[in-house]
Amino acid sequence: MKALTILGIEIPPWIWAPVVYFLWVSVLLIIKKVIYGQIRRLADRTKTEIDNIVLDSADLPLTLLIFVTGAVVLEKIGPFGVDGELTRYFFVGLRVTTVLAIIMFFDRLLRSLIKTYSEKVDILKTSGNVAQGIVRIVVLGLGVLILLDSFGISITPIIASLGVGSLAVALALQPTLENFFAGIQLVIDKPVKVGQFVKLDSGEEGYVHKIGWRSTWVRMLPNNVVVIPNKVLTNSKVLNYYYPQQDLAVLVQVGVHYNSDLVYVEKVTIEVGEEVMKAVKGGVPDFKPFIRYHTFADFSINFTVILRAKEFVDNYLVKHEFIKRLHKRYAKEGIIIPFPIKAINYDQEKAG
């Protein structure tokens, strides 16, 4: 680097170079701060978090690039080395810094997106750290390949080796990968979500506790957990009690004596049902219960009472309270719930 001559005054490089570098970097940092402040205020007014994430992710990498451009400006004004060329090591340092800034941006961006939206995506609620680790490995790996390629090192053999190795790993981990992609299918298709009450075709039922990369955990009512591989879950029939809505009908089977006044029985039963809907926790207060007679049975006229519960587990308490109150009310009103009866034909027995 040579001395600069300004107005006949020769300024040595150890004086002008730091001054030029400092002024350049300072001006760019001030411009960046002003522009960032305006963009930040606009981003704060939006409902999405993506713009804030992008700004936060680009902050430090952009600062590194500003420092790199300062070195480039020095080279343009007064070249380093021989014949106006940067020294080899300095040029390598600039290139590495630029690539690292880009890698840092994408690494921070993707990890922040995963962290921010992990509460909205079921599989990331329990596997967010794993996803962040995978993203970091992929970004760093691509960054290393870009660096090698920029230095003139052929990356084709490396990519080929990675392809062969990936194929071998895929074959060895085929069951795990099947469950992994089945987990992605569960997240996209959303047949079940964390917190929903489901029943499997194998008979187990309970709340979806966790949807992971390999398996889904269902916490049953006895507080035990059944772990189902995602592949098995996607290929099974699942009854989801939260679709199309969380509240559900509660059916109670009742039978009354043949001598009963069915109109009066309907009136009394609906009154008890309305009382239960309003008084019992888990009932739907605005729902009007109704009954449907359906069978002339051997010893009773049978009908179904239709109630409603806010969610599946509430149906147990709703049924419990309804049966207690209905039994008490029937006794008070003189409505008979008959015992099972078997008639024996003695004449036929004697003839035999």
C-alpha cells in the first residue's frame, strides 16, 4: 500500500488507511441504523412475525458485510500487495467472512422461524430442538460446499459421495424414515392434533399427548400412554371426537312400563335433561334435550335420550347425573322402569 498525496501533502498509509476505513464503516453503520429503524417501525405495525424475524436475522450478518466492504474500499483506493492485487490471505479472509455472513443469516432465520412457530405446529412442540439441529447441520454443510467451490475445489466428488452415503443410510433407516415422513403427513393433513381425544381402531382411546418425528403418544384415561408409530397411525382408522366440533351428543337408553303415559314420560324426561344440561359441569346449557321412542321390547317400551356434552370425557358425568336425577324423578312421578321379565308357559312345559 502506497502513500497518498493530497494538496501536495504526502500521507503515509498507516494514517490514511485506518481513517478511510473508519469513515466508510461509520457512515454505512449510521445509514443502516436509520434505515433499520424505519423498517422496524413498519414491521411492528404488521400482524406477522416474519418481517421481525428477517430483520433480527440480517442485523449481525449485514454488519459483518459492512466491515468487509470497508476493506474492499481500501483495496480500491490503495491496493495491497504487488501490482494492485490483494494478498492471497487477505482475499481469502474477505471471501470467508462474506460466506460466513450469508450462512449466519440463513441459520438465524430458519432457527428463529422454527422457534417462533413451534407452538403452532404440533410436531415442533416436542421436536423443535431436533429440527433446529437438522437445519443448522444442513445450512453449515451447504456453506462449506459453497466455500470449497469458491476456492476452486471441485465439490462434485463430495456430492457424489454424499449421495451414495445417503442412499446407504436411507436403506438402513427405512423404518425410521417411513415414520418420519408419516409424521410430516400427520402435520400437513392434521387428522389429529395435540390435545384432541381420539379412539384408535385397536381400541385404545385418549388424548393426543405428543406428535413426534417417529411416533405419536396418546394418554389414555387411566393416565397411561400408548406410543404409536406414525406409519401405523396414518394407515389406521382413527375416531376423532373433536371433529367436526368438540361438543358431542350423549345418548342414554331408557325403558318404561307398557302402562306408562308416553307423552307425560317424554315431558318429565326432557325436564330432567334440561336441568342436567344447566346444572352439571360439562353439559351444554343452551342445548334442548329430546327423546326418541324406538322399540316395543319384551317388558318395556324403550327410547333414547339425547343430551350434549362439551367434550368426550364430560359425557361420563352427564350420564351419571342424568341417570340419578331421572331415577329420583320417575319414582316421584310414579313412572315405572320395569325389571326384566321372563314368561313361562306351564301348559307347554307339561305337554312336553
